[in-house]
Amino acid sequence: MSITIYFTDGSFIPISHHVSTQVIATIEGVPFSLSYNGTPGYYSGTLPENDETATKRAPGTPYDVIISATTLNYDPALYSFTFYVLQTATEVQLAGDTTEGMTFAYSESGILTVNIVLDVGDVPFWNGTVQWLISDLGFSRNFTSDFGNGTYSVSLDTTLIGYGIFPITLKFNPWSNMSLYASSSKTIQVAITQIQTSVIPPFGRDFYWGWSGYLEFIYWSESFSTGIDGATVTLTLPGAESVVAIDLNNGSYLIWLDTTLLTASSSFIPLTASFSKANHLRGDAIIQIRVLEVPTELVIEIPDINSDPLNYPGVYIVPLGDQLNITVFYNDTNDQEGFVGGLAGANISLNEIFGPTRTLTSFEIVEIGNGSYYFIFDTTDLWLFESSTGAPSPQLDSYTLSFRISIGNRSTANIDVRVRIIELPTRFTIDESTDSLLYGETGRLVVIFEDLWPGHPPGTLVTGANFTLNTEETQLYLLSVSDPYEDPSRPGYYIIEYTAASPFFGASSGSSDLVITLSFPNVAQWTVNLRVRTNPTQLAIIITEAVTYLVPIFMLITLLVIAYVRVWNVPKRLRQINGLIKAIRKGKIPKPISDVKSRQELITDLFNDTFEETGISRIVEQIPQESIPVEVPELGELLIQLSILTHLNQEELDEFKADIAKMKMSEQAAFVKEVIMQEAIRAARRDGKTVEEIVDEVKAEATKKIAGEKVEEGVVDVEGVVVEPEEPEIESVFLPSKDEVPEVELGVKTEKPAKSEKEEDVSFTSDMLSPFEIDELRKELKEKGVPPSEIDTILEQAKELPRDLIEELIKSLDAERRRK
């Protein structure tokens, strides 16, 4: 037993080894030293197995062990424990051919072999005896053979036990002086039977009619793996019983069988062979045999020229008007009955034909002799075209000829031959052709039409064929074609002539594709393709080139003149303004123009030009950064509102208009608005409404009238009042300095008639939005339901765009919301 201890101080730190260190294990007063194993704190040792004073006691006796450790500068350490020494277990292992389940035939001697080993490590052990015993029968026997290495064997005499299945215990008992080792046992099952037998039948189970011979059976001992001779044999076969059996004295028996006593059939017949002998089990072999018809075959002989060119097996071709000779050979292919070759005198009345022009019909063949028969497939025989109308013609489908020939006790041979009536194979050869012509030249194509059927003489030509031009597929370029014809002097030669055109202008080369069909009744149709190139003459090339280069030069000059008038002659600034207007019309925010003057610079230039004669001038820094826009409403709309409120007639309205015409333009609209407000107050008192309601109703009615009634040249007539359309005016009022207060009037007037809303020109002022107006614009966009991300984008652009452009953007957003 191995012991290892760990020597540490009070802090569990290993104590270094020293020459004075001693570790001793004391068992029953006998000390054993433990050695240092090289790892700090670890000491090991092995207690002897058979020490007379310490460890050799009776199994199960306890042992007290005291471990003591001393070293320099440390107090001694003690540790104790108790262990028991038990018997060493043994095991009975089956060896050789011995298994847990064994079967022996009666009178057979069986060998039982075991190995005795210690349970730990499977070490062989032989200090004891082995016996086998059967408790049910009350007797036992010792193993007779001891090989000295733990292996024991015995010969089991089955005659002492008798028939049956018995549990046999194999037990190992150590000798009396081996008390440290335990006994062990193993139980196996042994079955003792009669001598087992079997019958091995012959391999062959199918026989062709006419065969006769011996069938070999083997009567076999399964117990002793040998043949059994001297048995009694009985054969049972319906229709051919036989008791003739030849014993070969080695367990093999030959039994005679003649198949001519039976009738050929595909059904199985049971054949039973029984074998019996004393002290042996009866053996029976039942096999299913068949007496089959003798196999036969039909061999077809057809000329090679009639083989299908696509190599389909069993398919042959013949052109319409020819004959196909078919020879059939009826052959016996098996020699078991002693004959191989052609079979004459067979039943030949089961043949059938079926095809596209013939319903399923029986036909007869003619016997030549020695198993050969023949049939002629004649494509000119009207019997073949029973279901067709008109003259016979080639068929897409094939005719199936089923040949069936039979004779007694031999198989019926079948073979199908498929015959397809085809068009006469032909080909064409181009004998002469002209594939390139100049303007005005004539060429021709000569084609030879040949018969290619191998059964016809070589060099045969097809005459009287149709040689026509396919006008649907033919493509002509400066080419005229005459009618094709057959050469009268050379039958089988076909000619077509063609002439190139002669255009005076537009000389160019081109190709014409001629597609000519070559056909004949019951003959394969061919298509002849020819490409003819038409080339211009030198004179046509010179005229065409002269015109070709002058026209592009003239067109280029015309395009340059148009580009100069429409694009390059237009001032750059006007082109930029047109670009801004187009972007607004598309509902987009135009990109700012970087090289334009600022609002202050434009106002400075305008002010200095206006007051140049007075000597008054301004610089850019004196112009305020923010302007005060004064919006002047359209005077025509205000007059319509006034006429609705006051019910003025045309004459009274003209007089009122003449009076206000004497006022400044900037004051006219304000005066009319004041009159409208006064009349609205009177109407509100009269009708019991608010002033705002009266003003809104009047504006709505005026808007409807302006939108619904228009006359020529942009004149609007509302309730007899003729109003010239006016452009909206914007008057910018500048904050004057303390020294001077100049009076400035700015107006915008156009002489063009009023345009529709989509075509209306847009004018802008160059003032920018103040931070307060940008905050107000943010609130307005939120009320209109614009997404926050778009609001930030619009406000960033509003910081760089003019005020009027932002107003147009708001209008486009409102229009988009109304469309949704």
C-alpha cells in the first residue's frame, strides 16, 4: 500500500527538506520510513504486502497507522489512521470456445475452458481447483486439465446428463493455505439435443422443357459438420414421381428428373425430397422448380440502305414509291434440350400492322424454310393507305409491324419493326453564282437538284421541280429579280437572274438576301440562300460625296446662328433671372446667384442715378440693412369691391376713377381702401354683421368675378366696370437721415396683357428677412404642418434668400397642401 503525506507549518507552508528531517509510519509498533520525493513538503513510502509483524494478518483485521514527522527548529507532528486488509477477489473468465450459452448434440463431448484471474489487473491465478456442477441433478465433476497458468479445461460427457437445457456452474475454490483470496463462480446454459441434420438442395431451380438429368441433394449433419450416408430417400413431384436415388456414400444423393413428362409453364411446381436415419433428425427439402418454354428469338434482316439515319433501333425508312424487303429468322437459342437453330412449321398467323394510314390489321408472312420467313412492305400498295384520301404521301409517323411466331413448348418470339415512309432524299449544288454587282450589272444563280437515295442510280437529277423566289423572306437592296426557270437544255439545272439598280444620287453599298425555294412532290424541300452585294459606280460616289459634305456644313452654320441669337446674345444676368423663375415654377427653391450686387448696392446706384442732378448721393453704408415694404393692392380689384358695396354705375365709377387719378399712385390704393372701409361700416350697421364679415364677403365676390369673366386683350368686365389689369406694385420706403428727407416713388408698370397664374412673371425685392420675421416664419410653418426637419432646411435657406422668394415658397407649400 502506498502512503504520501504533506509536511507543512502552522500556516500551511511546506517545510523545506533537511538532512535532519525524519518521517516515519508505524504499523502495530513496526516503523517504516517515508522518503522525500523531491517536492517540498511531500514524503512517500510503500508498506510491504506480507510483513509478518505488520501487515500479514487474517482478512478483515484492522491496522492502526501512526505518522510522525520531525525536523530542525520545528515541533514534531503526528497523524494516525486505520485501514483493513480484505481478501483479494478472483474471477472465472470463459476461455476458448466456451460461451454463456452452448449447445451439444447427444453423445457429443464438449470442451469447457476457463481462466482464473485476480479481479485487480486480470493477473492469472492458479492456487486452487475448478469444478462444474449441476444443482438440479445433484452431482459435480472437477476440471481435469490444469495448464498451470490459471487455465483449466474439462471434456463434458453429454451421455451423463441427457437431453434438455441445464444451468452449469463453473466454480473456483482457492486452496486452504490461500485464505487471502476469495472464491468465485460463473454460470452457463448448456442445451443437449439430438443430432441436428439439414438437407442441401440443388442450385438449379429453372429447367427448360426437354431437359433430363440428375438432381443432387446433400443430407448433412449439423452437429458434426459431415455428410450422412445410408439414409432412406423419398421424392414427391406432381406428375413425375420417382424413387430412383443413388447414394454416393458421402451424404450426396442423385435423383433422376425428366422434364418431358411435364408441360412447359411459368408456374412453380413443388418438389419434395425426404431423408431419414436412426438417431438423426428427419431432413426435408422442398424446392419450387419451373419447367420453362424453350427460349427463342426473331432476327430481322433488312438492307442497310433502309436504316434510319438517326440510328434509332428497330426503325427503318423507305421513300415513297419504293419497296422494303423484310426477312425474319425464327431461332431456338437454348441447347438444354439438345437442339439449336431455325424452327420450321411455326404458327405465323399472329402478325399485325398499324400506322398513320392503316388501322390495326393482321397480315401473313411467307415461309421460306429452315426457320426463315419474309414480308414485302410496298409503298405503292393502296392497301397500305386504307384510311387516307387522295394520292399516297410521306408520313411523319411510322408504321409498326409486329411479328409474332410460336411453336409448342417454346416461347413466342416477338419483334416490332417500325417503318417510316419518307420524302425522296435530295440535295442541291450551286453550279454558278454572282455575289457582287456594280450599278446596272446583271448576274445569275444556277442550282443542280440531285436525287440522293442509295437505291437509285448515281447522278440521277430531279426534273420538273418548283424553283420559286420566297418574296416574304427575301430582302432586296437596289436589286431586281426575274422569275426563276429550269434550263431547257439541261434538265435538273435551275436558273434565276437579277440586275442591280442605277440610282443617280445616294450612292452606297448594300447587300440583298435572296431566298429561293426548291421543291418537288414527295421530295424533300430545300431553301437556297444567296447574298448579293450591290456597289455604286465611281460617278455615283463622286455625286453623293459632294452632296453629303455640303448639307452638314450648312446645318452647322444654321445651328450656330440660332445658338448665338437665342443664347449667347442674351445677357448673362437675364439668363440667370430666367433660371430662377423656372426653378420657382417647378416648386423648387432656386440657388442664390453669387456674383450679383447686394440690395444696399442696388439701392445706392438707383438713388444716386435718380438724384444725380440735385447733387444728393448716398454710399452703401448709409443704406439700412432692412427695408420697409409697402404693398400696393391691385387698383382694379379695389374698384370692383367698391362697386359691389356702393352699387355705382359705369358713369359714376368712371368719374370716381378720374378723380383719384389726380392723386399719387401710392395714395390711390390707400384712398380707395379707406372709402371701402367706410362703406363696409355702413353695410355692417345696416345688415347687422361685423365689418370683417362684410369685407370678407366683398373680397370673395370680387375674386369670383375676376376669375370667372375675361375678355380679349386682358380686359376684365365686372358689372359693367371695365378695368385694365394692373401688376402689383411694391413701394420701398427708406429711412431718411436727419439732415435730408427725400421723397422717393418707385413703381412697377407693365404694358403686357394679364397672364394666367402659371405664366405670370415674378419680380423680387432684394431685402432679406429679419431674425424676428424668421421666428414668425417658423411658427407659420409649424401651423401648416411642415415636418421639423424640413422647417430647419427652409429656415437655413431663408437667411440667404430675398423676402419675396420666401413668400413664393410659402404659396407653393399651400398649393401643394391643397393638392393633397
